[in-house]
Amino acid sequence: MNPSKKGLSSAGKTGVVVLLIVIVLAAAYLVPSLSKGGGSQSGSSNSPAVRITGMFPLVVDFPKMQVTFDAYDAPNGVLTNESYAYAVLGTATQDTTTTTTQADGKLVTTTNSTEYTRVEFTTIGVGHGVIVWYNSSGGIGDEEVLGERNYTGNGVYNLPFMVPYTSSFGGLVSITNNSTLLSLLTKTSEATTSIGPTQMDVTTYVLEARSPPYSSLTVKIATIPGTNVQFVVYVNEKVSDGSTSLLQVTSLTR
């Protein structure tokens, strides 16, 4: 499909509304973890929590995930209801060939191979799909808009067709690492919950008193049993202008 047509229009609206979360919460998800897989180390319950710090560590720790996003943009009267998913397709190697000229005039050709993790992002029911090639440091070497073309170079992460995915999955990572926001919340409950095929320990936190721009806010943080890996799986917020948004993980595979 053409990114400028229906799929992008719908995704673009979603991306704008998701910014209620991403901008207010000072997004940190563009910074990849220093170690592949983020914080997937196991440890005792007495060890400090390890929080996933980027999109690439997220997909390494969880090769499949699906989220839903429901929002009402009160000032503009825009309703949004979308479901997004990603799946790790595996790894692949790309060769880069460079030719240099030596001092004696001879041409020397060098080939370097880079291993990438290929991840497909989709908007469920719309048919919008993007395959992203992550290198071992979490950088993106290539983005394939299915049925269209490939994009490379700086800035591909923020191209319009990627906005719904970086805003939703990346937004969860951003909130996970927003200590200022989380410090405003009070723990209300803790329970073992199945999220798709994966069982998680989920703790619920709420905002007890209004704290601008929030009228209300509920956040759920999941911890994988037997590990110290944590990340946000649910955010339900209402802000002072009447806008609301609900972002939640509906399925994930460990």
C-alpha cells in the first residue's frame, strides 16, 4: 500500500494522539541498551529491578508482542482505536562493499558483513507493514515498507510509517524508565497475570491525587517470574483537557 494513503492517514492520527503520552513523559526509548537483550538477566527477588531500555532490547527479550491503543483527542474530537504487533523474523547478514584507491593507484575492494535482526511491525486489520533491520547495537540499517520500497540512512526511525510503532512499543519503554512519573504513583495491587501465552507478575499503580496535566493515571508494571526484568504493560490516562488514552499489551511471547 502507499504510505500516503489510508494506512498512513490512520497511523498518523494515532501517532499524534500517542504523543500525549510520549511528549509528556519525556521519551527515552531512542537510546538502546548497552548489552544485547537489555535486562534479560535472571536473579533473585532481592536484586534490583532491570528495566528494558530500548526498542531493540524489547524485541530481543520478547520476540512477539501485540498492543492495543484507544484514545480520544478531546480538542479535535478524534477517536482512535488501533492494534499493533511485531514479530521477530530471525537474523540475516548484509554485505557492504567498499573500493579504495591505494597510493600506487591499485583499487582495493573490501567486503564487510553485518548481522541484523529482522522484525516485522504491522497494524492489525489495516495491512500496513514494515520490516526493520536492527544491528547488534540497536541501530537500524534498513526499513522495508512492504509493497513499496526500502529506506536507509539517518532518520528512518521517525519516518511517518514507523510513528505508530515507535510511539506505542517505544512509549511503553519510555514510561518504564520515567522515574519522575512513577514516583507520583501509589501501589494498589499485585497479581500473577497471563498476557497471551506468557505469565507475568503484574503490579498496579495509580495517581491518588490530580497532578497536572493528569486528571487520572493508572500504570501496570510486569515482572517476568524468576527474573528481575520489568516493563510497563498498561497505561490508562486522562489529562486536563478531557483527552484520554489507553495503551496496553494484550499478548507477548517470551
